[in-house]
Amino acid sequence: MVLDGRGPTEVARDLDIPLSCLRRWKKDLLEKMDQGGAPGERSASDMAAEMDKLRRELSDMTVQRDILKKTIRIFDEMDGAGRRRSTC
């Protein structure tokens, strides 16, 4: 609202939300900022735990991808009868 010069009524209409809801969100955000917290602020331990979780998930996905690549390579080497094609 402040950044683009639009009024709260116009913003609420564009977002298809009640004006009272928009005002409450703004009030809550300003209160949180007054308390020294930034919107979406999380503790370092929460972020570290999420990073660990994401690293494990990435590792699992990488293993699954590699298995699928090998499986595709094996099927590409087979003939229609399910036998491996001769490389000679």
C-alpha cells in the first residue's frame, strides 16, 4: 500500500479480502516489527534443523535419480524379448 501508492480499500478489493482483514494484518505486522522481530523471522536452530532435513531429502532424491538412470540404461540395452543386446 505504501510502496505503490494504492489505498487500503483498493488493495483489499484487488486481493478480494475484507478491508478489516487487511487492516488487522497490517496492525499485526507493525506490532511485530515494533517488538524487534522481522516478518517470517526464525531462530538459527530452526533454520539449521530445516537445512539438515533438506540436505537429507536432497541426498535421498539424488540416490533415487541415480537408480532410475541406471534402470533406464539397462532397459535401453535390452531387446524386445527382455534379453540384453549383444555389444559385439
